[in-house]
Amino acid sequence: MDGSLEKAGKGDDEYTIDEKKWITLAQSGDQNAFIQLIRPYEHPLYLLAYRKLQHPQEAEDIVQETLLRAYLHLGRFNCGNQFSAWIYRIASNLCIDRIRKKKAEFYLDAPLDRGKECCLYQFIPATDKTPEEHFFEREQRREVRRAMHELPSHYQSVMFMRYMKEMPLAEIGEALSMPVTTVKTRVHRGRKALVKQLIPTY
């Protein structure tokens, strides 16, 4: 796999046609198409995150979170836009968010103000969804729930609260009567296992 961001963007017509095909198939629920779609971006995303954060573990976390969010929200992506710009923007915003919270002695999964957490999604185009797009998102969430049920039991509740209910870590800790540090660890490990289930080649 070539490590350059420029090549990952694939400006030539042949790749653009292939990429649009993978996007269309993935938006119809084809998991293999999603794997083919994101495969060229895994390493460049890691390089982008590592360049911004200068930490291999944090860069890996950003890649996992980016792929998970792209998987969950691909139904909102407009095929008329450039996929590379969309997925790199997701990663860049996650890096910026982590850097800001590190300055305040927080991390990516630290408790967030509801308004700020919503801002992470402002780079996803807001469109009036078609019935097909609503169906696709329901199917994607159903697939994520299925994958969560296959996680070790001590990850399931934490991951459900974090990604299905979008609860801050502090609230999850209160609900489950466990320290926030434990919640952070379980979210990190659970997310890694979840991404491997949803995107087997990662």
C-alpha cells in the first residue's frame, strides 16, 4: 500500500469510477464494497493522524474512530462529492478535537459537552434523506448492534451507551457504577474489537 495521501486520493478517472462503484454498493449494504472502499485509506489516515498527534496509539485510535464513523454515516455521503476529502475531514476533525482536549487534560473519549460533541459531525453533509437512505442507516445500525452483541460481555454495555445512545463517558461511568478511567479503557478496547468485526481486513 502506498503511503502518500496524494495517491490515496486517486485523482485518475479509472479509480474515481471504481470508487464511486464501491460507494454505491456500500450504500446499498454491501459490506465487502465498504472494505474495498476504505482499504486504500487506512495507512494514509494513520499517517495523517500520526503527523498531527505524534503518538502511534493515538493515531491508531483516530483511524478506528474514523472508519467506524464513516461506516455509520456513509448513507449521508453525497456521491457527487470527493470521498477522500470526506474521510480525511472526519479524521482531521477528530485529531483537532483530541488536541484541544489534550490541552485541557482530556482525551478523545473524555466527557464532552453535548453541543461540542455534535460539532464533530458538522462536516457530514446535511441533506434531506431519501427513504432508501433511512433504510440504509437503520440497516447499518442493526449491523453495529449485532456486532456489539458478539463482543465480550464487559464491553457490550459500554459500547452500546457510547455509540448507540451517544452518552459521555462520565454518564456511562455513573450508570454502570465504574470509574471513568475504566470506561475509557473499555471503550478503546471495545471499539478496536468492533472495527475488526465490521471491517475484517483492518
